[in-house]
Amino acid sequence: MSETLRNDVRRLIGEMSPLGSRTAQPTDRLVEDLGYDSLAVIELSLQLESQFSLKPMSQDDATAITTVGDIEELVVSSSTEAAAEIG
Amino acid sequence: MSVLVQNEAGFVPDITDEATTESPAERGSRLATSADLYRRWERQQWSVAEVNPSRDAAAWRALRPFSQEQLLGSLAELEVGEVCVTQTLGSLTDHPQTEDDRIYLCTQMADEARHVRFFQTYIEDACGVDLAEQQGRELAATADYAKVFAPELTRITSQVRIDGSPESWYRALVHYHLITEGVLAATALRTTRFLAKRLNLEALDEGLTNVTRDESRHVSFGLRAAADGVVNGYREVIADAHVEAIDAAAWVLIGPARHNPSPAIPMALASRAAQLQGSVDIGRERLLKQLRIIGMPELVESLDQLWTAGIDKALDAYEEAWDAQHPIRAAKAA
């Protein structure tokens, strides 16, 4: 489940890269490697929210998002928390 | 120093970025006269047909929903604002302070009509929204400028037609040239041009650059006329008009009627809040600079406080309307 989710998140990040749709790796840096800027990050966040039902996070949840893997981790932990709340 | 934006048609000076340390007399001799602005208008002609908005249609369709929604909202506010100023400029033209002002204001009337045509053509030909159909009508109807500022501008400019007094004329000038154009339109144009460049919408960038150049002339006229009014006995009415207009201006810049989602990921929320706060800051900065330029620096502090209170009120209204915090507040709370 978690690995599928990670793959889906990674695919979406690659598709939405401002440099053009590409295959993203967990170690890719959003800004330096994939060309994300402030507008692209907002669009990505809204897309992730609509596809993966993210709940709002505090600054503590995401102090250092730099790579694709960081976003994957954020989405996985948010969805795990959401599942725990439902359960 | 002026901030200059270059395109093929020349430079676009931002009048409020100029130095503001001169005396009122020095300012009066430096600000462009109506005759200067008329000559500038003759040199700075452009056409909607040459801009050709339809060339952006493919790039528009490729945009993400968020960018489309945000840009369409901005374009609707600009279009509604241009329609309103086209409808209301006549009374200022009928009762000018000088004959040179009348000639200049006639050139501005042509500009405003061209701006309406540009925004309408862009929304229809590039964005694919038929303004006569439901989506187009709703877009215009939900613009905060239409609901909040336009009725006030219409009322105040109508008063010029009724009594033709210089007091009414200067009150209308503040609402029209200094607030609607100098604060609201100038802020919206700057932020929308930034998006147009970022999203490679070439026709929009070119058209907005042309509109900005025209608006620079209009604001120059407003500053010159208001500066003259300040030294010629109309200081009080010009100050009152600013106080009257400020709440509505702050409201329009926040735009409580338009949904502004707060991204869940903190870095995205921070970016969104910074964009929106940036727009509020541009508006505030222009307002305060204009006050200095027209020779009313004593109003800066009190109007700054009123501006902040107006922004807070609009943020409260957003929260009430959408049952959620505006991104500016959500980012502070995160």
C-alpha cells in the first residue's frame, strides 16, 4: 500500500515538473532537479490534496521538504494518520 | 529611480517609483502636464488586433486548473474595472479644471475603451469563455470590484455631472485615478503580468504591458491634477476622498468573494500566502507613495493604519464567506 502510494506520488511529481513531464526519482530535488518554483509547488500541493485527501499540516510536519522522497514521506504519513483517525 | 520594463514598444515607467523628496513646487514642475501626456499618448498607440489574444489559446488550455482559475479571476476583475471606468470617465471630461485636461481626458477615454476590448477579447479568444453565457456572466458578477468599488465610483462621478463643482471633481479624481487606477489596477496589472510571463502567455504579457503603459499616463495625470488641487485649496476634499475609498480598495485587493484555497503542504501554503501578501504590500506601497507625491505626507501614517484595518476586515469577511481562513491568515496560524 505504502509503496504503491509512493509510486503514485512520485509519478505525479514527475508529470507536473515545470521542465516537462519526466520520470522522477526519490532523490531528485524539487527545485534544482525538477524546476519547481513557488507557483508549481502550490499547484502540486493542490493536486496531491485532491488525489490523496491530504489534511492540512503544521510547519512541524514539513520543516525541510527538499526532495521527491520528502514529499512521498509527507503524503504517506498524512494518509496513515487519516486512516488511523477513521479507524 | 524609475522601474523600467522594456518591450518592443518602449519603456513603461512606474510613476510611483520615482523619488519623492522634492518640495511641492519642485514636484509640480516635474510631474507631466496634460499637454505632455497628450503627446505621449500620440507616440504610444497599440491595437488589440496586433496583440492577437487568440495566439495564447493553446498555452491557456495547457495550464493547470489552479493557474487558469487564478488568472481568470484576475482578468475578470480587470475587465469589470475597465468597463466601469469607461462608463464613468465622461463626467470628469465634461467638467475639467483646464482645457488641456479635457483634451488629455478624451485620449484616456479611447484608452479605456481599448482596455475593455482587450480583456474581453482575451477572455473569449484565449481563455475560451463566452462572456454572454452563464460562466462569463458569473465571472463578471462575482468580481469584488463590481460589487464593492464600482457602485461607489459611479455614485461619486455622477455627482460631478450633477453639480460640476471642483470639490466633486477632485473627489472623483481620487477614486478614479489614484485609487482605482493607481492602487487597484496597477497592483493587479503587476501581479498578472508576472503570472503571464511565468506561464509563457505571450499575448497576455504583451497586452498587459501595453495596458500598463497607458495606465502609467492615467496615473501621471491623476498625480499631477491632485498635486495641483492640494496647493490650490482642495487639500481637505482630497484627503477625505482617500479616507472614504480605502476600505473598499482593501476589500477588492483581498477579494472575499473569490475562493482562495490554502494548500495543505506548508511550503506551498507559505508560497501562496507570500504571493497574496505581496499583492497587498504593492497596493499599500503605491497608496503611500502617491500621498507623498501629491504633497500630503502628513496623511501617510493615518491612511496606513486605515489600510491595515481594511485588510483585516476583508480577511474576516473571507473567513465568514468560506468558513475557512484566507491563505494569508492560514500561513500565520500554521
